[in-house]
Amino acid sequence: MDLYIVRHGQSQDNAAAVQTGDSCLTDLGRRQAAATAEAFRQIAIDRLYVSPAQRAIETASAISDTLDLLPVARADICERGWLYDQPGLSGRQMRQLCNRLQIGPEFPRDRGWAADRDSETADELYCRALHVVHSLRAEHPNGSGSVVLVSHAQFAGYLISAALGFSREQVETNWLRIYNCGISRLEFRDHATMMWYLNAHGHVADLVTV
């Protein structure tokens, strides 16, 4: 399996340099998302997963429209600490953002999905990242195509590090810088994981933001 990990486009909170909760994309972030969608046009993508945060759904929606893929929402790929003190979008609101979004029972129709999630330790985040790695490998065995996962800077760093076998302590002291709409590619083989590239951002050119 080839796994392409994409950080969402620039959000309003990113632009204001404040700790993010659940803000939407800026106009620049939407342009970054459109450029990212175009970058995937020449790659055969089989599956598109997305964090249920608003900025991630908006980013994935651009990819979905360009590639004609149905995005699937996954709570377990949201950012570190979930959405802080914000409840998140309801299932109905998520569908309004992206009407093709596939939503499971973990997303209530009329209640914010993160209403009961307000904190997360580093150990819990590391375990969550490991769980995602294991579940992706189980759902998409080696040789089963290509997957795009639209997520967040800190979670993507943990996910990549966990996939490469870093311990929790190593993850905490070796940070990976990922720009808005930066793309990282991992390949999962039978007995090894290959890192093809980290934080590729040439596709956004002069639109790059951190």
C-alpha cells in the first residue's frame, strides 16, 4: 500500500497564528487545496480518508471533486487533542460541507462529534497513531493500491513516526515539519516501511504556508 498523508490547507486559525480548534480554510487555503487536488490527478488513488475537522473536510472535498472519489470521515485521524474545547461539526453539518462525505455512526447527525473529547496525553496520541497504522495495513494489505489521508500537522508527524518504528519518546524529541497541504508518502511492504518523501510542497509553489 502507498499512503499519501496530506496536511489540510491554511485555516483561519493558522493565518492568525493561534491554537487551532475547528476553523475553516482561508481563501489561500482553498487555493492550496485545489493545487493539491491537481497534484493527485496523475496518480491512481483508490481511497480517500479525512479528519472530521472542518479545515480537513474542505481540503478533502477539493481532492474528492477532482479525482471523483468518495471521502470517508475518520475521527481517529484528527489533530492532537481533538478540537480542544470545541464540539466539532454534527454529521449533518459535515455533509453540508461535502455532500459526498461518507459518515459512520461515530458522527451523530445533530450533535458535534467531539463534544465528549476534550483532552489527550502524548501517550494516548502515540497509541492512536499506532492504531491507525495497524488498521490501515489491515484494511489495505500490501499491494492493494494507494490511499490518501487528509489530516493535521502534529498527528501526521506522529503517524509517520509510528509507521517508521519510532518510540513515543523519539517522536516527542524529533519533530517533523509539515506545511499546509504538504504531502508525505509512505509505502508499506511485507517486512518494511519505505519513506519516499516528507512534506513535498512544490505543487503549491508560491502559495506555501506553515
